[in-house]
Amino acid sequence: MTSEQLFYDKKPAFDRAGAQAVSAYAEGYKAFLDRAKTERDAVKEMSARAERAGFVPYRRGQALKPGDRIYQVNRAKGITLAVIGEKSLAEGVHLTAAHLDAPRIDIRTLPLYETENMAFFKTHYYGGIKKYQWTAIPLELRGVVCVCENGEIRKVEVSIGADPSEPKLVITDLLPHLASEQMQKKMTEGIKGEGLNVLVGSRPAEDQDEKSPVKLAVMRWLNEKYGMKEADFLSAELSCVPAFNACDIGLDRSFIGGYGHDDRCCSYPAATALMELEGTPSHTCVCLLVDKEEIGSDGVTGMQSRHFDTFMGDLCRGQGVLLDECFENSVCLSADVCNAFDPNYPDVSEKRNDGRVNCGFALVKYTGSRGKSGTSEATAELMARIRNIFDQAGVAWQTGQLGKVDQGGGGTVAMFLANRNIDTVDAGVPVLSMHAPFEVISKLDLYMAFRGFGAFYRA
Ligand code: MN
Ligand code: MN
């Protein structure tokens, strides 16, 4: 046999998909990114798309038949979509699991203060960020405030800065002229967590003898716009996210730059591939989009929540099937991004194994760190099964990993599914500048993820 027959070569897969289809898919994705900057936004967007694709909200006890399309929202921060298959749930489901949350700057519980005639919000960063990347960029404010008044609770949606006509917010950085001391510091210490204060105003209220006139003016503005008082911050979820939209990158437009590719470049194709599934699949197909991955998957909306088990338990009960039996025969693509080999930082990567841009959907056998700690690791048998599905469907795929051994590491939701006795493997899109306010992926890899999820659902 020749080397071509015997060797596995990771190479760009431009010959595997039409440029037209690849770029058309990217357009829909970019529009989704711009609207879905928080998990709440993403859930709203996904619910609307699901409804348009014939999915209906699932009610416990609802009778279901093959071909039925259902979805369920978990506390406005997660969503599960399902298409009922021909086979019994006892034969398992084909499950994809991705996350909708992304690193960002959360507004503190009691955030608003005034100093030196300027008003700021105190913050607490969410997820693993390089703090200096979040200064001196325009930020939007998004989220909800649950206003309490006269025994009534009113939920108000907040979005400031998305529209070009609206103001933005910012975390200031130090000018280089006065930064010689800062520049000597380690990058982890150049900007401190308590230094991530968001500038929100400077025009004072005209009240005589008021000690915090700028804070008062900001609070009045918030009160007029949202009917909120300072105590309502306590029952709010407000976040600062980058105030720029997704765009093409590269003179050849082969990349997409934007906020939140991790993990929208997996959750979007996992969901849209299910929505575009034609006919009735053999196995029931489920797409699970969760919150809280970036901070450990804990809580009611994270992957460790029993919400997923309850939903699946409801479906199983409808067919008289044991949930444990369904899980035992299920297979899951844990859909999360991996790092893309970056020629500007070759030292941390292992060239042969790390994902590469344009080489397709990346299959990751294990994540974790320090001797594979904190990973579920897919079995050889499962890897073969998934590889085979992709090959049969003509999906360009590659291997992915998270850098050199002992260089660092990370995890995904995979282990939380595997711990439920579901055969699980990580698969995702390679990302450049992961967790930065502006991340980069290749359009081709995004499209191959979409094709890969589709093939997996149909298998
Ligand atoms: Mn992720
Ligand atoms: Mn992440």
C-alpha cells in the first residue's frame, strides 16, 4: 500500500463542501450571534426558531408519536429540543449537548457607586477570562431585572448598547504613558478582578446638597427606563458583553470573528441540524443546550442539574421505558469547542494532535489535565462508531486536543453525561483566541459541524 492509503493526513477540507453552502450557513450563524449574546437571549432565539421549524412546547404527560417535534425551556436559561424517532426509547437516543453561556463581565449584586464625579458598576467576571482583554472595548448591558413593588414582581428585560443609536459602557485601562509599573507586572496581575469597574455616567443630578449626584442621576435614569430602585439590583441578572457584532475575517472571508463562538458555534449547528432534519429519524434525537458550563456546570440550569433527567424520564414514562435503560443505550456528542492550533503560539500546542482551522469537525477523545484528570474519555468503540458515521456521510473531521501534555487543560459537559451511563464523546469546532471578547473560527469547520450533527441524528 502507498503512504496515501496508510497515513492519516490532517489537511484543509475546502474540496469537501461547496463555497456557496458554507458561506450561506455562516450568514445565519452570524445573525444568531448578534442576537444571542447571553444564554437567555440564545434560549429566546432558539425557541422562536424551533417554533418556526414545527416544534411545540412539551407538556408532561403529552402523548407523542414518531416524527413529533417538541422542546422544553429550563428557567429561561436552557432549552432541550427533541424529535421522536421510530424506535422505542429503550433503544436509546442520539443526543447532542452544548452550552449557551459564555465568558463575560457580570454586574455585582449591589453594583452602583460614585467616585470623583463618575459613576461605576462593580462587577464579578464569569468564566475563565484574561482580564486585560475586557478593558477599553465597548460593552453592552444585557439581562433581566425582577422589580419588586407593592407585593408585585415584574420582570423587565434589559438591553442597552446593541443598537448603534444606543450608548455603550466601558472598563477603562491605564494610558501607556503612566503604565510603566503596570507593564512590569505579570499579565494575571496587570488588571485585577476588583478593578473591572464599568463606567456608567458622569452627569450629576441638580439636587442641592446631594452627596452622590451622579449616582442619583444614573439611578433616576434606570428608574425611568425600567421602574427599578437600587434594591432591585439584588433580584437582577445583568451582564456586560462585547458591543460589537460578528463579522467576516480575512481578505478571503474564510473566518468569522465574534463574541461567544464558545459554544454557540456548536450549539447553533447542533440545534439547526435537528430543526432541519427531514422525516422521522430511526432513534429519537435530542439536542440539549445548557447554561453554566463556563463555571463548572453546577446549578439548576447547568449540565449537572436533574432537569435533563426529569425531561427524559417524562418521555420514557410515556413509552413505559426505564430511564436507566434509555441512557444505557444512548450515545452523545458533547458539542464544545476545542483550541485551534495557532502558528503565533506554537509552543503550547502539539502539532499532530491539536485541531486545525479548516480541517473540519474535531473529534476529541478526552479533555482534562494533568494525566487525563477530569475527563470521561470516550471508548475506542465509540470513537470508531462516530468516525464511521462522519466518513459515510462525507463529513470532514479531524482530531482535536487541548494543547501539549501538562501545558494546561480544561473540561466540557462530556463527563456529566458519561457519568449518567451515556456513551459520550466530545466533538466541536476549533477556535482561535478562545474566551477572548472576540474569538475566531473557520466557516468551513462550522459548516462541517452542522453536517456532522445531521449525520449523527440520522444514523
Ligand atoms: Mn465551551
Ligand atoms: Mn469555554
